Amino acid sequence: MTTYAPSSGRSRLEGLLRRGTVPLLLSLAGGLLAGFTLNQVLNRAIAGGTEASAFALLARVGPELETVLGSGQSPREAINRLGRQLSLRATLVGTDGRVLGDSSVDPDRVDALENHASRPEVVDARRTGSGVRTRYSSTVGERLVYAAVRLRGGEVLRLAFPEKDLARWEAPFRAQTLGLSVLASLLVAALLVFMRSRHAAEMGLVRQALGSVERLERPADPGRVSEEAAILFSALGDLADHASERDASARRAAVVHRLVFDEVPAGLLVVDPALSLLDANPEAIRLLGASPAAIRSGEHILELVREKAMTGLFEAALEKGRATAVLTLSAERGGRTLEAVAVRVTPNARTAQAAAVAILRETPAP
């Protein structure tokens, strides 16, 4: 398994913070949003529970009050008794909207209370049988949740629940909801940071594996990685093996080609369209009476062969595809007479450019 130089604790911490800050902030924001949403759901659930409890309570005490009203007795004492028993504000509203009794108001002041016919919960109760509203009460000086039901005679019985009491009851649930939301967001953030760190580490191993493949080496065992990374490393290993085999085959072929080029019993010269020397085998160097040190790839052919006829031979071959010539070398070059045949090599997938190859043979002396 490949080993890596350990980084300093500070650099690891900086990398962790760099990778983790954004996920942490996003997760916290998501947790707070989830907490807010859950609180809204909780509000609706609590309101629904409060309404159900209030209507159940009204359904239980309503018949008793209906009996009092049916007997013609004053309902004020019954309303005051009901308020004391429930520890709630109980109000009875007549069919014309007058307040017939209110457990939170002195009996002598009940007649002075304003008409309740337009109270929203009273309007709803008369129309549908029940109604719930939350608002500030100027009579008792605090916000109340009003729940009202219509009695058989058309009167409306209303109970008022102090909102602050409901809030105290809800507070533990809200705190737990918010705490769970924040905890969940922190867990999500930790998971994201871990996944990003693991992903970054695996990407580093992948980059090293690609470097190995470029060198035609099978990547080192990465150790424990994700399933996707393991599949990728396996594929890179197979690619490296295949490329290495092809490279070895290509090198063997190149060695064979070079051996044939060097050992063929005829002189071979290769030039490009600009007549710059690309290659020459040992026999060509011997026949031309040149020194192996004089063979410099890229120089014009005249630097090697001081014969104008040689350039004419190559030019004709590049133009027509094939040309022949007889060359007589100077005495300082050995004075040999050479028979030369040049052919043009057309560019293809293996040769990037056109070239011309001259085959040189020594003509026996007469």
C-alpha cells in the first residue's frame, strides 16, 4: 500500500475547517428551518388539541347550563360556579348578544359589559355551532383563547383559556423540538464533513493512481475506500496493465524495426519534404564515406552528402513518387559510384508527414 508523508496537525485542522465550515453552516440553517417548521406544526397541533379539549369540556358542562336556562333561573350564579370549578373565564351570551353572565366580572358590572354579538367566536358559534379565536381581552387585560358553542336555546357559552398558561405548557415541547432540530443539523453537518473529507482523500489517491498509470505502473493498493473508488482503482489497474503490455510490445517492435534498418545490406537515407535528414543506417554512412558523428537529425541532406545530384534525387521522388540516379562520390569520400533509388512515403496514421527514402548500393568497378 502506498504511504504518504503525514501532514501537520495544523494543516489537517485547517483542511477540515475549510471543508466543514460551509456544510456546518448549511446544516445549522437547515436545522433551524426544520425547527421553525416543526414549531409551526406544533402550534397547529397544540391549537387543535386545545380546541378539541375545549369543545369536549363545553359539551360536558353545556347541558347543565341549558337546564338552568330552561328553568327560568338567572344563569349568573351557574356561570360563576362553572368558572370557579374550571379555573377558567366562563361567559354566557344571550341570543341578542347581551352578556348574561361572566365569571371574571363582578355580577353588578355584567349588565354594563358591551354587547358580544359581533365577537368572532360568538358569530361562528351561532353560524356553525362552534368557534375559536385568540385575542387580547380588555376586560381581564391579557390575551385569551376563546372557545364557544351554541346552546339549544340559541345562547352561546364561551370559555376563555389564558394564552400564557398554554405557552407555559407548550414551552418544554418547543424547547425539545428546537433542541432535536439543532442536534439533527449537527449530525448532518458532521456526516457531510466526514463524507467530504473522505471524498477529498480518495480524490488524492485517484490522482496518484493516474500518475502511476501515466508511468505505465499498476496503482498501489489504496486500502479501504468506497465501493465506487474501488471499482475505479480496479479499472485503472487494468488500464495500466494493458498499456504496459502494449508499450512493451511497441518497444519490442521498435527494436526489431531498428535492427532491420541498421542491418539491411543497403544504404538507407530518410529525409522530410524540406530535405532535412531524419535517419541514416550504418551502411549508408559507410557508402557515403561520412563519419557517424556527422549524422545529425534535422540538418539539410547537403550537410551529409555534398552532392547536388542527391538533393535532385529526393526532390524528384517527393514530386513524382519515385526517382533513380547514379552518384559518383569525390575521391575524399572514397570515389565510389552509387546507384540510388528514392521513393516517396505518403503520410498515414503511423507517419505524421510525407518523407522520402533513398536506397543506396555500390556499383562494382568496371
